Amino acid sequence: MIGVFKANNPLNNLFLLFYGLLLKIPELFIHPTIPIPQEMDGQVYRKILQWLQPVGEGFPWIYSVLAFILVYSQAVTLNSLVKHYKLMHMPNYLVGMTYLLITSLFPEWQTFSSPLLVNTCMIVVLYQLSGLFTHPKPKSTLFNIGLLIGLASFFYFPSMAFVLLLIAGLIFTRPFRINEWLIGLLGILAPYYFLAAWLFITDRWAMYELPAFQVVTPFFKDSKMSYIAIGILSVLLLVGFFFIRMNLRRQLVQTRKIWSLILLYFIVAFIVPFINVNDRFDYWILMVVPAACIGAAAFLYPDRKWFGLLFHWGLVAISVMMGFFLKG
């Protein structure tokens, strides 16, 4: 399987579709999950659930189908980013494979959740931030980046922490220009401006409350299988990070800065579950975007083929166990 996705074959997008379907059979066909809005979920996500409720009552698989469409499109887009900016020494589809594989480890990462919608916004943000280095006129791009981060907070409010990613992107990729920073800030504030205007026009200003958040100890799945999955995934990420560091010297300055953004993305996504009021495991899916990029390097670079095969099929086995036998 790793050999298939190592090849730069356009048909691999189709193979990724079949690969994802096989991994997500339990969630798609056996144990569909009906999402329940949480306190930290944004108003837009809540509205989406309200629109879907009449269909979901008779066809609960609609949520699983939508979640799969999101995950698959995210995997393809993230893989396209890595190929376009040549973050690895050869074009491949391992990032898409790794994204689908990691999101299949836990049932909570396969549901139609607000953090999953945020991942779509943030992959586009990462794509646009990566192009700022050589962009001759970045003002519209910076506004769009800020706008996407602002919209992401309407799905899941703590995702506003990704403002740090925009700040880092400006520091890493652009000389300091105050007008560019202000344009990014205006993009972030734009959704809240329109929200405030709508609340004022409809006389609902007094009824609206911004979501509260606090520093908490995030929820972690306390089971032997979960510890095994996190252990294998941690080793995979450490190996991937090692090989990325080893190969950075041969890469362009732009490529090094993009990898720095991905590492910062990982750190911010790790912090977000700590600023919540709910103890849910699905918030950790925000880390999967950078984790897939780093983990893919562990499948690509090692000379010993058994290493990638061992970790790949080990994670597949855990995914099967968690999906078929430890849920329901």
C-alpha cells in the first residue's frame, strides 16, 4: 500500500477514495454517529445541525457521509499542498494516505464535528500562507486568510487561537509592513462585523453572548488500545520529524519556512483542547493536519521498507479494532 502511494500517479486520488472508504466502513455503514452540539460549538455549526436534523432523524448516515466527504477532500488538498511546494524530495500521495489513516484511528475523529469543519478552513489557510513568500501583491490573500480564521471560529470558537499562525506567517514570509498586518486583522474581524450588524438590525444584541472558554485538562481516551494507538503514532511522528530535519539542509528557504509553519500549526493545535469548557476527544483532530505531513515523512524516507509496513499495518489493525470491536 505504501508503495502505491509513493508513486506520483494521478490515479492515486481515486485509490485514496477507496482506501478511505475501506478504513471508515464502521462509521459509514455500521455505527453512524449523530452529532450533538456542545457549548464551545459556534452558531454556524449549530445552524448546520439544525438544517440536517430532519434528514438525520430518518437517515443518520448522512452525518457520516458528510464527514467522509470532508476528510477525503482535506486529505487530497493537504497532499496537493505538499506536492505543490515540494516539501518532500519527491512528489507522492503519502500525506493524503496518512491523513486518512490517522483520522480513522478513533471514532470521534470520524464524526461530523465542528473541529473537522475547522480543519477544512485551516488547510486552505496553510495553503495560502505557504504562498506568501513569493506573492507580489498579498493584500487580498492576507484578507482571505484572516477571513477564514474568523469564519473558523464560527464553527468552533477556540480555533481563534490560529491567529498565531497568521502572525507567524507574516513574520516568517514577509518583511514587516503595518498595512499587511492590518488587512489580516480586518479579515479576522469581518465576520464579527457582519454578525454585529445583523444582531443590531434584528434587535437581538442583548440576547447574544460570546462563547466563554477556560483553561482545562483536556479529555483523553483512557484505554489500552488508545494508549497503543497514541504510542505508535508518537513514534511515527518522532521518526518523521527526524527525517524532515535531516533533509531541511537540501531544501529551499521557502520550504524550510513552510515546515516551520507546519510545526507551529502542530503546537497551536495541541494547545486548543486546553482552552475549552467541554471534555471531548474530537477536539484533538485539529492536530491531524500537521501530523499527517510529519508522519508521511516517516513512510517516505527510511531505507528499510519493513519500518513503514510495520507502522502502516499496525495503525490499520488498531483502526479496525477500534471501529469494529470497541464501538457500538
